[in-house]
Amino acid sequence: MAVAIRKAHHPLYYDLAGIVGPASVSDDDFTLETYSRDTSPLPPNKQGIVVRPVNTDQVVDIVKLANVTKIPIVPSGGRASFYGTPKGLHGKGIVVDMTRMNKMLKVDEANLTATAEAGMTTAEFNTRLWDMGWDVHTAYMPWYPDTLGGQLAGFAGGGNGMEMASAGFNATHIAGVKVVLPDASVVQTGSGAGSNIHNTMVYDRYPGNPDLTGIFVGDAGTFGIKVEATYRLYKLAPHKVAGAHLFDSFEQAWDLFKEMSILEPLPYYHMVIIPPTESTKVHGATVKGIGVDKFIVMWCAKGNSEKEMNAKVEIIDEVMAKHNGVRGTGPAVEEWVQGTLTGRRVREMGAFGSMGTWTFFEYFVSRSQVLDCRNGTREFIYRRLKENGITYQSHEGCIPSGANTWIITTIIFLRGEDKRAQQVVGELFADATEFACSHGWYPDCHQGWGTRMMAKNWPKHHYEFMRKLKGAFDPNNIMNPGVWDL
């Protein structure tokens, strides 16, 4: 009779169980495999154990243990990244899953901020505040899995919200963070005590000290584990409307954007160019009397009154007409309009997400780089797919993050279980990231493959400065090692 041999526990299993309880520690293969991947086609990075703390004290004790044993930590939020999981230490690293730390801590209406534990999802954070009549800039997508800490640390500029076109990166709307540093000390930036224990100024990132909050935004979890985040509150506008205009070419739509995005005040809060692709044909971008080969400019406007909102729409229509944009009408366009207004098309995915297994090519560029990036990445991606005879569907977009930074997106959908196609797209994804970084175009996610490609193209003085910061914060190199290839 064969005797099953039980796998030996991770060397820190019992120590970690003593910190968080045995129900919140796991080193079984199924759990480790689950935590080894994100949403990308890139290879997994399998660590040694997963621990799920429920408060800051437990996080501190975990980090202390990592320093004593020199076994590194990989912080984890919703694992919704699409550039591969962090390197960590294969078979030994400690994944610190922050999703149990998900409480709303304070809504400070007097000082216009809201504070929550960093493991709360952006969907819950936003929804709770919307119910109270407040708005906050967090994720546009991924909506449901993204945690506050994961987004502000793992995405460019702390991520982008529903109003990214006008509000820009989330970073400027984050009042402060509480972080457990790699040496297990705890720091509160901006919000809270800030730089003066007697000061009640909640948003004090700048008045009394250098902006320490910015160090932890987009740091890929290398400078510490985020345990709390405080965001600025804005009054939720009661009146919103969306529309669509159609253009004959990307260049024509881009000329419209260049003019519209420098108006003061901006008449829109969200705007995007959607080129004609298989997804627009399949999902209803056809307008009666107008073909499917049009470039769609979707826009959203809001106001504290209908009069204010309508005045903005009038400005939008006027500039659109100046650039020969044709207002889209009919049920097909209306479905897209409503999907843009609510964020439903990409946030909830639905039929859009069921087109197949998707791979997300997304890059941030300056205004002057938009055409080069859009044309260059499209040629790079589609040429490789054609050369390999890959059958796919695609979706594209171009959207501003504020007036100066733009996001160029291509999504490739594969149907079925074609292993060769999956391998080709996985290799293409890594190569496209390297191609983008070599041209000065930044990947969206600040972790995994994309971050290492960024570091490869840093100037020497910047690379050395980052090494000094990392060494000062983390002398034992236990916090997310391998990010930026340091």
C-alpha cells in the first residue's frame, strides 16, 4: 500500500501562523499556483507561502520576521496587473495578501477626505462614497479586483479614474498614505499627523515638507506595504450626459482632441478615440447610413445643474463641428454612449470581455508622441500577429490622462485553447513592452516585466539614485526584490 508523503511546510509557516492565525496562512500548491499569476500571458512567479494579515500590527510583525530570516516579501492586492507578477524568491518568498484589510476608516467631510484600509477594492470604496453624494478618483478598470494599495503602488501615477481625461493621474488626488516600511517602521505621509502633530490640515503633502506621498506612488511595492490610503473628496455631480461623434481618420480625431484638451475650463470630464476594429463591428458601432469604418470619439460632460451641463455640451458640439465630426445617433451608438457614461463596457466587461482571452497592450506617452506611439505599436503588434498567422479580434483606444499625458491601448482577444497562439501573444507582449520602453513610452503597470523594461532604459544617474533610495529604505532587500532589476 502506497503511503502519501506530505509536503514539508515552509520554514516560516508556524511563525507566520503565530502572527495571523493558522487559517490565514497557506503554503499548499494550489494556493501558491493561484498567487503566482496575474491577468497577463507572462510566465508565473511562484513564491513559497501566502499570509493574510488583518491589521497594521500584523504587517509590522511579518516584515520584522522577513528581516530576521532574510526571506523576501511580495505584497499582493487584487492581482489585476497585466505585466506579470513580481519576481520575489522562487519557492520561498512570502506573499502578503492585503485584502483582509478592507475597512472604511473615516469620511472627513469637513476636510474633504476619505480614508480606508489599503486592501479595500476600488469598487467598494467608490460605491460607498457615491451613496453619500461624494466622488473620488480611483480606478477606471480593473474595477472589481483592484485594491487601493495595489493601484496606487502598481499603476502609473497611482492609476486613473473615471474622469482621467480631465482629472489626470490619481496621484494628485491622494492626500496621504500609511506605509509599513521595509525595516518594519510605520510612516504616515500627508494625511493625518503629516509634518506637524498640531496641524489639522489634512492635505499637507506640500506646505510643511517635501512630498513624501509621491515616493510611494507607483513604487511597485518596493518601498513598503501600504496599509491605509486617504483620497480627496469631490462633490458628486447630479447631472451627466455622454455622446459620440464620428470622424474619417485618426488624425482628424486627434486634431479635435488637441484643441478640445486645452480649453479652460474643460467642457468634458471623459473623452476617448475608438478606432474601427472587429470589436466595434461586433458590438454595435454601426450607425444607420454610416459605415463601420469611422473613428468614434466618445465624450462625457457633467454639471451641478442642467444649465451648466448643457452649456458644456454646446461647446463640445461646436468644436466637434469645426473639425467635421458627425454626431452619432441611433440605438447602436447609444449602447456605446451609455457604456462610456457608466464605465460598464470596460469595467464590467460583459459581452466585451467574452470575446476571448485578452492581452492588454497599454502605454503612456506625451502629447507630442501620440501619433508615433499609436502608429508604431499598431504596426509592431499587428505585423507580428500576421507573420505568425494568428486569428484574433482587437480593440483600440486613445484617451488623455489630463492634457499632457495620453494612453494608447490595444487589446488582443484570442478564442479557444490554441496553445501556439497563446505562446506567440505572450512573447509578443514582452517584446512590445521592450519596444515601447526603447521609444520612451511607459507601460501602465509598475511591476513585473514592464517595470524591469523601464529600468533598462533609465539614464545612469536615475538608476543610481533609485539604488540609493532602495538601499536606504530596504538594507536587507526583503521588500519585493527584483523590481526595476535592482
